Amino acid sequence: MRILFSTLIALLSTLTLAQAAPEAPEGATVIHLSETATHKASQDRIMANLVVREEGADAARIQSRINRSMTDAIAAIKKEKDIDVSTGSYSVNPRWDNKENKNIGWQAQQTLSMNSEDATTVLDLVAKLQGMGFQVQGLNYYLSNEKRRSYRDTLMTDAIDRIQSRAQKVSKQLDLPKIHMAEISLTGESVRPQPMMMRGMAKMEMIAMDASVPTPVAESSDEEVSLTVNAIVYLQK
């Protein structure tokens, strides 16, 4: 579902405000202009990706421990409001001793993701899950598509104003006073949040079973939103 949604957003990120440029009038000079307007917006959501791992001689037992840990984790998360949670890949694999050429046990793991506008609650939940044996795979802020889209009208106006200004300069230089915007198209970006791998993972694994794990620290940053306007302009006497 997320993949389909992201694909749809990507397809909609290119908008055309005219079906096709009309044929240029006889004697008109055609110019192609492009301007990109940008704005820095503060990231408004946070995403955390975690994994729980188990090892042992009995595959059924380690899967049972994984299932119990995941059930407890989701129950803890759902006690909070406005936290989106989803489970990821679940795998069980044999542990193999190459020297002895035999199976020496099993290892299993399952991933979990949560994201929200409420960074404080997410970070508190991360600490709680670390105390339950989960390990952090990624923790990052990102800019939501909703907030990104909220800047598009302003960026479009800014870029079109710049194109008009450039067209007027060219018109004056070429002594072609009539300006006609034959076609305008908008191109913007749609960015999915990508997990940010955290450094020091070995140390985090060592403290993961400590029930008094301190709350992780994370700070948001500004992210650039951009919109490009492309125009075909006719200049005439």
C-alpha cells in the first residue's frame, strides 16, 4: 500500500497547466524559460525503525519469544494517541557451523516502524522498546507530504514572477514588446522518508536489555522544498 501511494505521489508530482503549446504566430520569437523557487521548511514528523532478534536451539521457542515481544510492543504503542505503527519483515534462519558442517541453532527477527508528529512520545516509546529488547535501526525526522504541498502555491507564484521578469528583460533587449506565455508546466518533488542508520549500533545492542534505557535524543532540521516552473514564451512586435 505504501509503495502504491508513493508511486501515485511521484506520478502526480509533475503537473501541466496547458495541454499543448499552440503554434507560434508568424514572426514570433520563441524562448524557453525555467525557474526554480525554494523554501526551507522545518521537518514535522519523526520515524523510528526497530528490530527484535532472538537466537536459540529451538526454532519454535525463539519465534514464540519474537511473537510475544512484538505483541507487547504494539500494545504499548497503541496506548498512545496519533502514533502510526506497522510491522515489517519477519525471518527465521538456521545458524550454521561451517567447520562442523551442521546446524547449531536458529535465529529470528522482526522489524517494527512507528511515526508521528509527536516526537516526544515516539522517543519515549523508543526507549521503552529498547528496554524490552528491541534495537534501533533508524531514527529520523522528515517533512510530511501535506506540509510540502502547502508551500506549492507560494513557490509557483514566486517562480512565475521570476519567469515574467526574465521575459520582460528579453523582450526589451530584442525590442519585441508583445509577450505571450504559450505554455506553463510545473515540476515538483515528492520525497519519502528514508531510515537514517545510526552509528554505534554495537553499543546500543549491549544496552538494549536494560529496562532503564535513557530516552534517545533527536533534533529536527530544515528541509528544502522546491518547485520548478517551465514556460514557453512568444515575443512579437
